[in-house]
Amino acid sequence: MEFIIILILLGNLVLTFLLWQKLSQQTETLKQVLENQADHLSDQLDYRLEQESQKKQTAQKELELALGDRLSEVRTDLHRNLTELRLEISDNLTKNRDKTDERMRQIQESNETRLEQMRQTVEEKLERHFRLDFRLLLRPFLSNWSLLIAVWEKCRVLLEMSAP
């Protein structure tokens, strides 16, 4: 019986050894499976992160393009509005210049008319005054005709000089 117990013990020992080897193999296999799954999950995570990064870059590029288009539209609108404003200002300045020129022409005509009236008035006053002065000057010289003619010539010269 001792022999059977030894055989059973030896069988137990061999079986324990085999179980231990099997357990070691399963542990190794499990480590490899877990490492493979970790690598696979890491690769998937990297892939998803890369996809998200690409999506963000694509969205950023689309946003930049949209902003560039909008900026271009705003620039075009601004240019058009500025051109319209320049034309309007130019038209207004032209109208103001034309009105000013017309008013200046009217003032100039009015001033010329007034100036002519003033000249006429001054000439009439000078002529009345000159006739009066001439009569007063002539009274003492009425007897002397040559002196009268000399005075007459001087008055005529003075009249010619005062005429415009």
C-alpha cells in the first residue's frame, strides 16, 4: 500500500507539475492576449485621436475659408460703398461749386450795375460841381477871351482824364 500511496503521490506531483506548467502557459498566453488587446486599444485610440485632429483641422480650414469669403464680401461691400460715397460727395461738391459760381456771377453783375450807377452819380455830381466852378471861374475872365479859351482847354483835359 505504500507503493500505491507513493504512486498516487508521484501522480499528484506530476499532475501538479503539469497543472503548474499549464497555468504558466495560460498566464503567458493571457499576458500576450492582454498586451495585444492593449496594443489594439492603443492603436484604436491613436486612430480616433488622429481622426478627431483631422476633423478639427478640416473644420478649421473650412472656418478660415468661410471667414476669408466673408472678409472678401465685406471688403467688396466696403469698396462699393466708398465708391458710392465718393461719387455722391463729388456730385455734391460739383453742385455746390455750380451754385457758388452762379451766385458769384449774380453778385458780380449786381456789383457791376451798382458800380455803373455809382459812376454815373459821381459823374453827374462832378459835372454839376464842375459847371458851377467853371461859371465862377469864368465871371472875372469874360472880358478876356484868350484866358477863357485856356481855361476851357484845361477843363476839357480834366474832363477827359476823369472819363473812364
